[in-house]
Amino acid sequence: MKIYRVLLSLIMLMGATLACDLGKVQDTVKAVSKAVDLLQEISESGTWKYTTEGIEALDKANGFAAEATLTSGETTATGESITQINRQVLWSISADAQGDSMLSITQSDTVLQYLTVDKKRYLVNADGTYSCDDTTDEADIFAGNVGDLFVQYSADAIGVQAISVAEQQSTNESVNGFTTTKYRLVSKLQDALDILKDVDSDDLKKSIADVPPFFIDGTIYIDNATKALIRFEATYSDLDRKEGNTFIFNVTALGNQPDYTAPDPSKITKACGS
């Protein structure tokens, strides 16, 4: 991610400026101090922190069901909405108390279903048989679990989670039958860029120039009882290219999921190794 490379360059620049004039050193010290404060804020209330902790709480629930939609395409000039869809992925999962799951992924006209039991993943064939899925790159099937889903989304929406914070809006929002606390996503990318502008460095100026104007908006809903992530919705747009995406993740149930077991051996056309 470009902005993290920029911040890393800023910290490393501290040592390089010690051989320079005092004024430049003082400017860099001030910028580094501001950058450290910003990173501390992101660490304490960052979107990624709330998302990660919410997913961990979800995994501790007695099973759950969730669905997600990732839509990308051309956007309005302001980046607030998509006007032409270029790609859309529909993703849903039902996981039992042991972490075994049934997953469905729809892209274009292709619908794929996967059964995962004891960390062995099977592709559910159209005829009802099962074949071991030995995909080594999770991105090849888009995402095999909720954690992978958010990693995949982060790759498609630079900065929404990694360099934004979640500001509490309310503590009594009803979402999908759960009483939740609502947080609004607030980008800190411009704050980071403003900090870097205080440093007299051609490399940093070039890095800043490489970061496109952007639009980021979104909300997170955390279940008050379990602290599980219930809903995540966000929009990210590159205003130079007028391209962006929207992402919506919804937990529709906690508990009360089927108990998933390994397929009948007679229905397995390709077995998984031990």
C-alpha cells in the first residue's frame, strides 16, 4: 500500500536528516511526532482493529451465517456511487460451532459451493458429488472464510481498513435482529499526506503525488452482547480514474446452524489427503 510506504519512508528519513541542517531536522522531528500520534490513533481505534476483533468474536460464537457483496465499477465524479458495474461477487457462508462450513460464491453466471470439514475443503459438484479443492491461493476462489474475505476486500479497497478509524455514532442500533453499536469509518489518509508535506524530501513529494484523490465512506455495526461484527459497509473510489467499489458484509444469524460433516466416501470423486 503506497501510503504505508510513505509513512515508513518518513520514519527512516529521521536518521538521514541528522547530517542535514538543524531546521530540516526540526521539521522532520515534528513530522515524525505527528506520524507517530496518527499511527497510535489508528492502533487504538482503527477500522482494522474493530474488524479483526469483531471477526474473532464471530468465530467464538456457536456458529453463524453471513453474506457479503463486493461490487466494483465506474463511479460518479464524487465517487459516492457506482454507475456501471464491471464486477460483482456474491458470497455467503454457514459455519457450525466447530468451524466447519458450507460456502457459496457467485461471480457472473458461475455459482460454486464448497464444504469444509476438519480443514479439508471439497468442491460440491453439480451432480451432488464432492471433489477435494487443493487450491493453495485463497484468492483463486475469492475467499474461503470471513478472515480471507476481508483480506481480499482490503486488497481491492486500498486504505479503507488500514488507514481509517472508527468513530462511535450510537449504541442502540437494531441490525438484523441484533442490538449493536454503530461506528462511522473516517479516513486518515489525508491526515497522513498532510504530515508528509511538512518534510523537505523529493522522494516523499513524489510518493504523495502518486496517491490519487479518493472517496471513502462506511459504517461498522458491532453486537453489544457478543462483540461480534454484524455488519460492515463501505465505499472506496479513486476519483482520478472514476473507479471504485462497494462492500457489504452482513451476519444474518448467530448459532442455530447445521452440523457439517464429511461427505459420504461413495460421493467423493477426489479425496483430500490426510
